[in-house]
Amino acid sequence: MGSFRRSLREEASTRWGVAPTLAEALFVLPFVGAVLVVASRADKSLFRAIADEDRLLEWLQFVGFAAASLFALVCAWRLRKGGRPLPALAYLLFGLGCFFIAGEEIAWGQRIIGFGTPETLEEINEQEEVTIHNINSVQNAGNAVFLLVGLYGSVGVWLIRWRLRGRSRDIVDLLVPPLFLTSAFFVIFAYKFLRATAFPESGFTITQIGEWPELCLAFGFSAFAFLQWLRLSEWRKVTSVPDPTPKMRITT
């Protein structure tokens, strides 16, 4: 446990410019939040206010995924301008994926504006909305993707960092989240794994509790994209080429 904590604190301060105490707090937050959301089920009205459709957690998810999309697309542009097309493509896909998830979270504004659902989509959509993720086949594929993303962002990150043993790799830092964000990815992985194995049947409580793991994923994505935006901003400052034109001094 001591080695685990040292690795997390050291990486946060040396590679990401995040204070060790803040990194530890961010690591613990997804677990604490999960306990609080589950405990709120004791009061059904409170639980609904937190986890029901169009309530607190869902809107925070939208904000998180939208922010991740914005920062990722800016990173893609900066990487492309910096002559790194492959990482730029990865961030472009990342940004577009987050944009899609953000739109799906609020049914592309349907519940806000109040427009109708096409009949063909209404027949196959569980919530009769203008969304794709509520179609059974797409939902199953999405759950598998979230499971794999959570596994990569938690267990995968620790394995990669352990293999490197502190050696700096710029491309790895571009594609691998920091250690203090791995708990956010682990929560979504654990939830999707439990749903697939222990709780395959949908029910009000188990389904609505899932809003917290999805918020953890939104937080993990947005924090990672924000940190990369900061890193690329600093990289541009460091690698900017000074003007080679000599300055002429005019004397009288």
C-alpha cells in the first residue's frame, strides 16, 4: 500500500503537475461517491433527485462528456499542427466519441425542446427517445465497450506504468491516464462487470445506481483530456522557435 501511494503521488506531481494531496483526493472520490449514492437509496425521494432521469448525476455526466469532447478536439488540432497525425487522429476519435455520448445523455435535447421520436425508432427504443444507446443491440455493445474502457483505464494503466517503472514515454503519457484517475475507470469497470455477471436483470435500483459509474467515466475522460490540453499548451511554449531575425537597433 505504501508503494502504491508513493507511485501515485510521485507521478501526479512530476508528470502531471498535480499536487499529491489533490491526486489522492481525486483517487478516493469515486469510491466515496459510490458509497454515498448507494446509501441515498434509503430515502427514495433523495435517490431519485440524484440518480433519476434528467437529474443531478445525468446532467453532470453531460457536462463531463461535453468538456472531454471539447478538450480532446483542441488536443487533436494541436497535435496535428505539431506534426503528429496518428495521436491527432486518436484524439479526434476520442473527442467525437465523447460528443456522441454527451448528446445521447440528454437525448439530443429532445426532452428539453420537446420534439417527437420517429415511429421506426420509437418501436425499437426502450425509452421511446431519439437515442441509439437504448436500442438493445447497441446497448449491449456499449456495455462491452464501457467494460473494456474501464479495464484499460484501471488495471491496464497500472500494468503499463509498472512495466515502464518510472521511465518517461511521451506517447504513453498521451494515451494512458494518470494513476490518480484509475479509480474512476475502475468504478465503471466494476459496475459493468457486476451487471454482466451478478445482476443481469434490469431493476430500478441497480439501473439508477449506474448513473454514478457513468459519471465517474465522464470525470475520468474530462480530467484526462483537460490535463493533456494543459500539457500540450506547455509543450507548445517550450518548443516554440524564437524569431531568428536579428533586431535592428536604430541610433541617432
